[in-house]
Amino acid sequence: MSPNGSDRSPRRPMRRKLLQALTAGLVLATATGCSYNWEDFPRLGMPTPTTEEAPRILSLWQGSWAAALAVGVLVWGLILWSAFFHRRSRTKVEVPPQTRYNMPIEALYTVVPLIIVSVLFYFTARDESELLSLKKKPDVTVNVVGFQWSWCFNYIEPVAGSTGDAKTSKDLDAIPDRFKKDFPAGAGGVYDCGTPGTRNPQTGNPGPTLWLPKGKTVRFVLTSRDVIHSFWVVPFLMKQDVIPGHTNAFEVTPNKEGTFMGKCAELCGVDHSRMLFNVKVVSPERYEQHLKDLVDKQQNGYVPAGIAQTSHEKNRETNNL
């Protein structure tokens, strides 16, 4: 009997509230997941890969989550074990025996995290090295120019009717020679620029549209005109910073046709959220036709690529040649 003369145990209201909270949480979790496609569950929130390189990134993501889950289950298990099997009500002892240290356990919780971090570092370094490696001659080269608050795309291609030469164009002075040496000979090229108000005519999605050919290796050469941006095509599962005075590059091979969303993934200022773009992957024939359409629109040559290399970058360029 409780102190106030009631037969109700003071623990029962707390247990009832806990049961109600768990029930509400279960209902909320199931209700919000009604539209979830269980076929997407193995990707753990990642979109469907649309390049040949993306499965490597997805595999690293899944492996990291598996390792985190295993560690989490172990930690949760130890917490619950200590809470249930070492509670005071079992021993009736006010203060249990105190242990100053336990060398095996201390060695265990020092060595195990080091092993986990080392394994994750190995797989991350292995995949990063492969993803950032550049082939000698890509099929297509696109200079992506980031600026507040949109994107320009220089297609470095020898298109009939285009003017200039990518290797000598003053507009591309910001691009290091180690990238220029792989440019096609006599690549007059064409360009396309957007504004935050630009829309894709087929989908209505905001931002300019970057066209790419399916099955071709595409090298993105990333330059900026002002601040640091980040070039992210969501289903490519790959993004890289666009840094003023420092040129980055990576390659992908799109293997699925369609129009996909891209965005800036670096907080670059007040209108960062408007720096959106589209990527349209089409057949090689349709891609070539699009370049000819840009020539017809008088979008020949190149727009300025960005801020020239800093002294540090110039030194690195000299050492790499």
C-alpha cells in the first residue's frame, strides 16, 4: 500500500506514460514511412546511382553504416547489460565494490577504436584515390564555372562553326596546364550560362541545364569566379569543391539517361539555396546535336573560367609538370 493509503503503486503511472510514449513513437514512425519504398532500403537514403563510379561510393556508404550499427549494438548492449544486471535492487548494497582500474578493459577500449578508425581510413583512402584519378584522354571535358548565384558550362569540344582554341583562349587562363594538355586540338567550344531564374524547359526545374552523353567518360574541371562553391549532382553520389584560385577536377561515366538535379553543396552566401542546376544525360548523338544548337544560338567560344591560380597553385603546377 502506498503512503497515502492507496493500493496503486507509484511506479504504475510512470510505466503507463512510458508505454504510451513508445506506442506514439511507433505510430509516428510507421505513419511517416508509409510512402517509403522498401526496395530503396539497402541504399540507406542514397539515391539510385546513375554513373559507373557511383556504386563504389554507395558501397563505402553502406559499409560505414554497417560498422556504425555494429558498434552501436555493442554499446547499447553493454549499457543495457550494466543497467539491468548491476542495479541496486538485486544486491541490496548501497555502494557496490569500487574498482580503480581494469587493464584488460582499458586496453580493449583503446585498441578497438583504433582498429575501427584504421579500417575506415583504409577503405576511404582506397576509394578516394580511385575516384579522383584522371584518365589521360577523357571523351568529354566540361569546365564548370561557379559564381554567385548560378553556373556556367564551357563545353571544350571541337564543334563545327565554333571559334577559338581552348588551349590558348584567354578566357580559360585560370585552368592549369596539366588539364589543358588533355584538351582536344582546335577545340573552339561552346558554352551555356544560367541565372537563378533559369528553368529547364522540359521539367520546369530551376537552374541551367548541363548536357552529358551517356556512356562517355566526362571530366569536370571546376573553377570559381568569387567564393568557394561545391558542385554536386545528387544521383552521381559525387561532389567536389569549386575554389577560387585552385582548380579541382574529377571524372564520371553516366550510364543512365534522364534529367537529374544538381546543387551547390557549400554555403556560399545569402542566395546559396538558389544555386541549382540540372543535368540531362542523353545519347551521344543527341549530345552532339545540342552542341550544334548552341552554335546556332551564337554561344561560341568560352565564358571566363574564374579567378587565376594563386601562387601556391602555380608552384604545385610547376612541380607536377
